[in-house]
Amino acid sequence: MASSPPPQRVAIDQLSVLALRLGLIGLVGYGMLLVWGKLQFVLLPFAVAVLLSALLEPVARTLHGRLRLPRWIAAVLTVLGTIVLVAGILTWIAPDIFSKAEQLVNQVEDGIRQLPSVLHDLGVKDSDVQRFTDQLTKKLEESLGSIGGELSTGVVSVAQGVASVAASIFLALMMLIYLLIDGSGFWRGALRFVPRERRPSWHRAGKRSWRAVTLYVRSQVLVAAIDGIGIGVGLWILGIDLALPLGVFTFIVAFLPYVGAILAGIAAALVALSTDGVDGMLGAIVVTIIVQQVEGNILYPLLIGRSLRLHPMTVLLGVGAGGALLGIAGAFLATPLIAAVAAGAGWLDEEDHPDGLGHEPPDDGAGPPPGASAGGAASASGGAPQPAGGW
């Protein structure tokens, strides 16, 4: 009778397997970075198109289902309607935003300069005040400067940016239209690269990933809009200048989970300190805290609940890594990517290690893109599934 290996040998074997897995993950990640660097012009518009299709799919599905429009007409009308809506909003608020952008930056800097005296009056040591303000200035310059620098480089630069951005936007819109028309066809094509016996599992993992992405995108847009409106209206009621630019800034940075709320609150407090003194700063802080408490305790549990099951540390690490590796685009795309990978990988893990957990995820209403077929399961003979989800 063979004796069992000693516990030390088992521990060494487990550590070896773990190290091998981590090495493979690192190697795959490095390869993905190389691919991103070479194909960023295509992959970034594709990622944007996927997220927009998750947001706009209900509109295209309604036009196709209720009005009996062909899928391609429904998709084109959805995209054109979105363009008109966004253009109208920008036409309404953009002049005020751009005219006050420099004033906003100046008042944030002025608020930083006034902050040491406020903290000194509260009994904070001068050395601690100086260290805090230096760190705050550095962080704000890195965050706001990164956003403003990339936007200015990508949109305003006539020499290099305009043609590239215009081409990327056009490519993203074309991809969006095709995803809204036949997202399931793209998914069926991708499944052909998976071994036949694994296609049902990968199909179910894809469905779960798509549901996670749709849930995140739709909920995050609504949360960001409520945050921007709430802080903008609150600052306006307090009589704080630049309420509209700060509301728009809050909406944009709200797509950076956890980090965006801190940036928005700091910017609002510094502007209020510059224009209305300590009382205005305290009022801005109270408004920000109220809005963020409503978001964290009401909106997120109501809209997302426990469906995504993403630990805050995982999100923060993902946002930080995405920003460090791929810039502002990586920071914004990190969370939906993590949600999709976690949902899909979780289902595959349940398939391989059932323990009573291997069941089809219930339909939560986050439907696939138009064109998805109703049948999703593979035949008993192991044939390729017909995906019910666009992703």
C-alpha cells in the first residue's frame, strides 16, 4: 500500500502549481499589452462599441420588436438618435463649460493655496499641512492633468489628434451598428475557436459576462447622471460658482468607481473654498457626502445589488493598473472588463467544480443585442450552441 506524501511535499507542490499559474497569467497579460499597443486603434473603438451596445440594445430591440422595423434600420436609427441627443446636450452646455474651464482650474489652484491656512486654524501642524497640500497638488495634477491632457491631445490637436479621433469615432460607430444588428453572429463566430466539447460551457460563460457588462454599464450611466445632477444642483442651491462645470466633471469621473467620488468631492470643496470661504467649502463637502451616501447605500444596492460581487479592492487595483498601463482609457475600461472576466470565469469554475453550483444563471432582464436567437443550449450530441446572448 503506497504511503501518502508528507505534508511539506504537498505544500511545495501546491506552491509550484500556484507559481506556474501566476506566471502564465503574467505572460498572458504581457502578451495582451503587446497586442493592445499594436492594435489600440482597433481595440479601443471596439471596446467602446461593446459598452455602447450594452447601453443602447434595449432601444434597438424595442424599435425592432414593437415597431417591426428591420434590424439594420432599428440599429441605424438608434445610433443616429444617440448622436443627435449627445450633440444637442453638448450644444447646450459645451460653451459654458469651455468658457469656464480655465476659471475652474484657477479656482481649484486657489483653493489649494488657501487650504494651509484653514488647516492651520484647525490646529494641524505646519509640516503636516505642507506635506498634505504637496501630495494633494501632485495627485490632482496627475488625475486632472491626465484627463485634460489626453482630451486636449486627442480632440484639440489639429496636427495629429483630429484625424485619428475622427477615424476612431467612425470605426466605433460602425462597429456599434453591426453589434446592434447581429451581435449573436459575432459571438457564434468566436465560439468556433473553442473546442466543440467546451462550447456549451463557454457559451454560458459568455452569457453571464454579457449580463454583467450590461448591468454595469446601464447602472453606472444612471448613477453617474444622478451624481452629476445631485452635486450640480446642490452647489447651485448653495450659490457656489461653477456649479454646472463641477456637475459635468462629477458625471465624467463617476465612471471611475470609488476614485471618481473622491476627485469630484475634492474639486467641489476647493472651488467652494476659493469663492465662498470655509463656509462654502463645508457646504460643498456636505452636499458631496449626501450624494455619495445616496449612491452607495441606495442606488448601487438597488441597481446592481450583489450581482457583480466585485470587491472594492479588486476594482481599485483594476482602475489603478488600467490607468498606469493604458492611460485614462484603461482606467475607464477596467471595471467593466473585470466584471465580465469575473462573471465568465466564475461560471467556468462552477462548471469544472460543480459542488452543487453548476446551474444556469437566471435571466435578469439584461438581454443580448438585437439579433440574438432564442435557443442557447447545445444539442445532446455536443453540437455548437446557438447563443441567446450577443456576448
